[in-house]
Amino acid sequence: RIAEEGKVTYKAPSNIALVKYWGKKENQIPANPSISFTLDACSTTTSLTYSRLKEKRIGFSFELLFEGKPKQDFKPKIESFFKRIDTYLPFLREYHLTIETSNSFPHSSGIASSASSMAALALGLMHVEKELDPTITHEFFLRKASFLARLGSGSACRSIEGDLIQWGSHKDIPGSSDLFAIKYPFTVHDVFHKYHDTILLVDKGQKQVSSTVGHDLMHGHPFAERRFIQAHDHISKLIDVFATGNLKEFIQIVESEALTLHAMMMTSMPYYILMKPNTLSIIQKIWEFRDTSNTHLCFTLDAGANVHILYPEDEKEKVFQFIKDELVAYCENGQYICDRIGFGAKRL
Ligand code: PMV
């Protein structure tokens, strides 16, 4: 079967790790397993237009439009992604591809778009593969999309499905793999199905350290091995937390993970401090509020200064009021994004 040409559009969400992936081996194999909430509002929409070339190319034939304009600086990233996935998608060199992509969140908001954009592109490519081989099952489609997305950006493999996603082989999680992410396989207490994530934009500047450099710093890091064991332990502990809805323990694990990620950066060589004074002020305020308000908000961080505030649905009025009254003042230009747990990528 030959697909001469076509166009497909996918919208893929971002995700926020509860147990962090930090450190990797060859071929985007994670040094430790991770688990994340899929988000909803923060997303990338990517249209892929494909047309069959007269003959197979040695290189890749593609163009890239970001928010409607040609974007040269993303090209090398896509080029190296294509090189990595070439053996898994032999049709790649037989098509000219036009990739048109846009994000739901403002450019340079300090929100990484690599997870959502690589997930959306991987899904588009899987669509072409399915055109060529209609026997592909839905399950295989999603699994291979996650596998391909991982080769674009590790955490992108967790952005295909929702709402709670596990990536990386773990003894207590059946079906878990280093090669692709899976839906968390056990029962999850209702409280976690409607979690909110309000993202406070503390620093919208360019990331100080790219995640590629960050992962690399875990090679020969004095605390790496202990950290990887800790991630495994945290995932084991979360199994009971997710089943019972024990928010107290959830908070402990999630906040410890965020601080450990930053501790790894502070203790690597060279060392980095990725938090800003406002990041710490926000954390302090969150702790004070939690102690006095009988709420269960907690924070998590990516490899940057922005703060994600996670909280359950039935506390949303109280917590959101607190965010507006006390925390927005610490955001750059008062900017924040209201997001919540989501259910994965969609074809538009
Ligand atoms: O997917 P990468 O290579 O950009 O790494 C992302 C790493 C963190 O966002 C810091 C943690 C995670 O698990 O998402």
C-alpha cells in the first residue's frame, strides 16, 4: 500500500513529573524510572503534510514552520531526531514532510515544549506508518508513538496518553519499560483523577542549562547511584499512595523529588542553581499556607525556576484564592498558567 500524500494534525499535551527522570544512558534509556501527570492546557499542535518523493533520498526532506513562520533553529533538533528514528520508520526518506507547529503557551515562557512537540510529531509520523500498514493496532500505534517520542526527548514518551503515566522499568510496575511509557497499571484513588496544576512563571528567560547537559552531569555525579535507588523507592511508595489517596505522603514524595532534582544540579560539576529567590519565596509561602489552612497543595519543579502547584479539585477555590492573593506577586509580569491533569494526545 502506498500513500501518495496527506495531512494529519495532532495535539499533544505537556506533562509534569512527580518522580523525576534525571540522568540517561545510551539511546535515551533513562537512568531511573519516572512517573508523571499528563497535563491538559499546555500543549503543542502539529500538522504533518506528507507527499511521496519520486525516489528515496539519502538525507531527509522536510521543512518546519513554527507559529506560521519558517524556523531554522529547530531544524537540527528534528534532523537528529529523524536520524535516531530512521531505522524504525523506513518510509521517512521516501516523503517530503512539512511540519507546522504551534504551542498553546507563550513562546519563551520558560515552559519546555520539547515533550509536547516531540509527542505530537511522533503521533503524526505514526499516522503515516498506519496509512502504509493498516493492520497496525491502536495499542501498537500508541506504544510505538511513545517509543519514537522518547527518542526525540525522553520525557516526551509520557505525553502520548494520560492521566497518570509511568516510564522506565520498575520491579513493582508490571509492563513497565525503558523503551516507552505506559498508563499506570493499578487503581488510582479518585482524588488524583482531577488534580490541578497552576504553573507560576517565575523566570521566563532561556533555560540556563539544557536538559541534555543536565542529564549528562549525572555521569560520574557523586550522588547519582543513590539518587537512582531513591527514585525506585519513591515509585514503590507511590503505589500505596495512589491506591489510598494518602495526600500527606504524596506531598512528601513529590516535594522531595523536586528538591532532589535541584540538589543534583547544585552538587554536579559544574554546579548550577536553577531556582531564583522568588522560587524559594513561593515554596516558603506554600509551606506556611499548608500548615495553617488544612489544604493539600504542594509544589514541584522542572529544571528551572518556575513552580508547579499541584492540588486536588475540592480545594481549588481555597488554593486558587491563596495563589492570587499571595503568589502571583512573585511571578514575572504576574504571569501564571492554570492547568490540570489531562487524558493524552488527540487527533484533530
Ligand atoms: O525530556 P528531557 O530530556 O527534556 O528531560 C526532562 C527532565 C525533567 O523535566 C527535569 C524531569 C522529567 O522527568 O520530566
